[in-house]
Amino acid sequence: MDILNALVAFLNFVFVPAFGYGCQLALGALGVTLIFAVLRFSSFAHGDTMAFGTVMAIGFTYVLQANGITFGPLPTALLALPFAILCTALMLLGTDRLVYRFYRKKRVDPIIVTIASVGVMFVMNGINRLIPWGGVEEINFADGSRFLMEAAAFKEMTGLKEGLAIKTTTAVTVVTAALCVAALFWFLQKTRTGKSMRAFSDNEDLALLSGINPERVVQVTWIIVAALATIAGVLYGLDKSYRPFVYFQLLLPIFSAAVVGGLGSPLGAIAGGFVIAFSEVMVTYAWKKVAGYLFPADWLGDGLLQLLSTDYKVAVSFAILLLVLLVKPTGLFKGK
Amino acid sequence: MAQRNFLLFAAVGLLFVLTGILMSWNVSLQILNIGVLSAIMALGVNMQWGYAGLFSTGIMGSVALGGLAVVLVSSQPNPENWAAGGPQLLMSLALGVAVIAAAIIAAQKMALGRARNFTIAAILILGFFAYRYFFDQASLAIETINPENAGNLGGLGLPSYIAWIVGALMAAAAAWVIGKTALGLRSDYLAIATLGIAEITLAVMKNEDWLARGVKNVIKLPRPGVPYEVDLQQAPWFLSFANNIGADPITASTIFVKLVYLVLFGAVLLGLIWLSERALHSPWGRMMRAIRDNEDAARAMGKNVKARHLQIFILGAAVVGLAGAMLTSMEGQLTPGNYSPLRFTFLIWVMVIVGGSGNNLGSVLGGLLIAWLWLIVENAGPVIMSYATYFLPDGGLKSHLVESAAQLRLLTLGVILLVVLRFSPKGLIPEK
């Protein structure tokens, strides 16, 4: 029995990675859920929007680095974020003008708009791969110091056998995500534009009657979505790496998170992000090490105590999605 | 109307003829065969979308399940691997199914409350560990024998045609599970759930080596009665035939094989078109379109909307699974790494929308046209790009653009989809 070591091993291998990943998923799911709440369709292009924002951030990072500008111990990409968000916002507003506005005016069935978003996904996917500094290969663009706390230093400090390492990128992820969520909720609850967005989401006709300009609401939504998607994409890319195909595949956990939380509910998107992230990590983690501290060795056998191999991460988010659809289709936080 | 359709098909046919003359007949026929298979997939998707308005993003999953069926049914058996753990593995799978069935029965029979939730959780958790205990032993035993060449259970050694039917049935079974869960909810949920099942199908195929060797691929799958090129080149009748038409026997044999496939696949396609047209113009087809156009009215007339949706969803998936099995039979190998959602889900969608949703002939036309575009841009993309970047100085940017020109097809098809959806939402051949 060695509860402290077990706890540290759990924090190091499960809690910290899952928490960081959960923040990234939550930001992604917030984007999906906001599009759904205001524009009333599920955007299949969201993964590629995140990829676009990340490619833009990578480009500006290179420019900054070439001019000798870095962010000290923090990744330079954070300095590039505002420029990248601007580019993504312009791109999304352009897409809305060219594609989505037409269907909004005609008030077509949402599923048609969803199909249009598949077309947008194709186009963006192609653009991302054609961008000179992008391409299809993996890109690591994290710089600055690698660790906020190194495993060895932690061991020395506490005298425990297990180390706790916290990557700078994980810490950056958590802090940035917290700031974003706080800003978003302040905006939705307190500002006039935020209130009109919520009103528009609750009841479009009533909102129109009370003089809200729908085009303005939609534009503001796209700008917020651009910010959320770019930040989510950059944080994920800093923590792991950037690759267009991986970002496309993030679509499934992000959708699952949004549906689990309740499509259209921002609070739900955050909860859903953490539910999906923690389930993915916990189900695919080999618990041998943690259990080794808690139980006598001969109780455990030879297995790795891993419920599913890591290749089945995608199955976990899907299984939770199915469960929610079966038991509570509106999600944890009563979506639409 | 009929004249216009004929012209459209003639135009697409001309594309293939031009490809044959300008590039080679071998390439043209290869693209045409894939086009015919894509057309069958598009027919299946058209049933789901065009007849019933169901948006599924799991087409790749049905295609992959069809391919898996070919390995399980028509490849040669691996008796040693089977003896090592085959029966145990089947028993553990049966146990897994029994656990899920027990949980479902408990969910249905017991009264709502804490006792019910607890029982269901206990059944599932204990059942999962019991299942894993037997399953792990069996799969390990199978995978350790002869992993270089086999390491999987192998197939039944039955004819490919049976594999095609099994492929359709497997895709149908997967569709039943998804349909049961996600139909009757918001239409987006079906799209999201099907995206998931396709990814899981692929994850299973990539990682379960005992099933179909995972990413090590299964090669040398038998052909569906189609002769091999090397045999043709030895056969006296074929040599004299090639001599008579004055062709090189090697080129002639590759073209001959592709023509045989074309006849085979074309016959399946024509049969399916005939069946689909009959179904669409039967009372059942009218009911389907009535449901699609106004669910509430159809429900008020006493139609069971959810059951009909489930039915057509399964039918469509089965047709796609059939085409997936035929594709794997033609390629002679199963490579799970080649299945990508862009190629096998969203591209098929472009075919259906461009061709004309709700119209079977439209889907076929879209399938042939888009398959041609997709495969030709792959070949012609770099050439076009090198012309387009003619004015740029030689160097990094230019070579990057030329190299990534193959990605142009994503852009092209996206633009085509958006343009058709906006300016001609009924497609090339509109629904009557």
C-alpha cells in the first residue's frame, strides 16, 4: 500500500493529460455548440477550421521567430494567436457570405446546411494542405521551455518514487482555456450583443420582432467561433503536434462532447469535453502502475490492466455518444 | 428529358473514351470499373438520402465491412490458427453478445430505479471482464501462429459471390444497430453517430489481427471467376485471339481482365438500377417519398415513420456493403489503411448530390463522373499545377505547389459540391 505514489502516478499519467485534452475538446465543442445554437446546423467543417487557424498561427510563429521575437519560456504561438484569429475570422465570415447566408435567407432544412458544411470542409481541407508552410506532414511548432515542472525535480522535492511532470503546453492550455471560457460567459451574460445572441438562439422570431439584427448576431457568432476554434487548434497542436488529418478526426470527439453536454448549451460543451477526455484516457490507460502501489503484486496477474488498447480511443467517445443518445438524447445540460 | 439524360451519359462516356485515346485504355477501364462500383455505392446512398432524406456519414464503414466479408468468406482457411483458438474466440464473442442481450433484457424487464441501474452496470462490468479474459487468450493464441503469412483465422474458402452477399448482410447489421439508436432523433444525430461507427469499424479492422491481419493487410484474395493475366498470356486461345486483333498479348490480357470485370459489375449495377426503379415506383416507394416530404402528414396517415426509416437505412447500407465487397474482390487485397472518410464517405455524397438526389440514374451518372474526375485529377493535377505556376521562379514554393497538387482534388470537389448545392440543388438529372 502506497497511496501517495499511486496518487501521483494517477495525476501524472491520467489526470494531467486528460485535463489538458479536456480543455482542448471543450473549446472545440464550444465552437460547434455556438454554431448550432445560433445558426442551427452541425458544422462538419469545424475540425478543418481548427486546422486552418493552427496553420495561420504556425505561419505567424515562423515570421515572429525569423524576426527574433519569442515569448520567453512560453510558446511563441501564443503571440501569433491574435493574428491567426483575425485570419480565421475573415475566412469564416467570407464562408458565411459565400455559402451559409444563402441557405439562411431561404430558411432551408438544417440538414442541407450541414451538407453544405461538408463542401466547406472539403475546400478548407484542400486549402490547408496547399498552404506552403502547411502540407500533410506533422509539424511541431512548440518552443519555449518544455516543462513547468520536471519529473526528476518533483521526485527530489517530495522524496516520492513517482514523478509528476507538467508540460508547459498543458499549463498554457488550462490557463488559456479558463480565460477563454470566463470571457465567453461574461460576454454572453453581461454584454448587450451577448444577450441578443442568446435571445436569437432561444427564439429567432421573437428576437427579430424585438429589433435584433440577425446578420450582426451571426457575424459576431462567427468571430467568436473563429477565436475558439483557433485557440483550441493551437493549444492541441502545441500539446501534441499539427497534422491536418488528425484535426479532421478530432471532429468525432468534439461532436460527441457537444452532444453529450447537450447541443446548443455552452456549459454542456465544457462538461462534455471533460467527460469525453477523461473517459478516453481512463479507458485506454494501463492501470498496472497505479494498481501496483495499491495492491499486493500477486493479486494483479500479468495483464496491463488496460480496458481497451489506445487505438480504440475513438470507440470510447462513440460509445458514450451512443449511451447518451439512448438514455438522454438532449444531453447532460438539456440542449436542443 | 430522356434525350437530355442520354446526352449526359454520352458526355460522360466520351470522357472515358478520351481518357482511353489520350492516356491509355488500361487506365480508362480501371477508372471506369471503380466508377461503376462508386455508382453502386451512390445508388445505396441515394436510397437513404434521395428516397428518405437520411444523412449518413458512415458510408466508409459499410464499404469496409464489405471488404472484411471478402476476407472472412472467400480467402483460404488457416487451419492451424483456427485450431489454436477459433472455437474459443467464437465462444467469447458469443459471450459478449449474451452480456449485451442480458443488459438489454434487464433494462426492459426491471422496474425503473436504482436496483435496475445497478443490475445493468453489474452485468456489463462483470460481463466485460469475463469476455476479455476468454477473448484475450484466444486472440493471442491465434495471432502467435505463423504471424508473417497468416496470424488470422482465415476465411471459409467459399466463392466470392457468397462473400459479396455476406458483405451486404454485415453492412446491414451494422446499420441496424445505428439506426435503432439514432433514428427518430434530430437528423444531425444520425450524421454524427454514423461518422462514429465508420471510424470504429476501421479501428477494429486495423487492430484486430486475428480477424483480417490488421494493417499487415490480406493479399491474394481470389477473383470472382475472372481469369488471371498470367494464365491468359499462357492460354493458346487467348494468344491466337490477341494475334488476330494484332495486339500485344500482355496489354491485351490486362484489358481483357478489366473488360470481364466491367461486364460483371455492370450487370450488378443494371440489376440494382432495375430493382431500385421498381421499388421507387411501387406503392412502397411512393410511401417513402411521402414520408420524406412530410413526416407529420405521413405519420397522421398511419405510417410508421421510424420503422420505414430503419428499413431504408439498412437497405442502403447493404447496397454500399455489396459494392465494398466487390471492390475488395477486384483489388485482390484488403488494405484497411486505404479506407478514408474523404474518399469513401464524402466523395460518394458529392456523387449523389451532383448526379441528382432522388434519381437513381442521376446517382449512377454522378458516380461515373465524379470517380473519373477524382482519379484523373490525381494524374493530371501536377501537370495543371506546373502550368499554373509557370510564372513563379523555381524554388521551394513552386515545388511545394506542384507536389501538393494532388490535394487540389479536395478543393475542386468541395467547390463542385457547393456550386451544385447552391445553383442546381436538384443535380444533373433531377427527380421526376
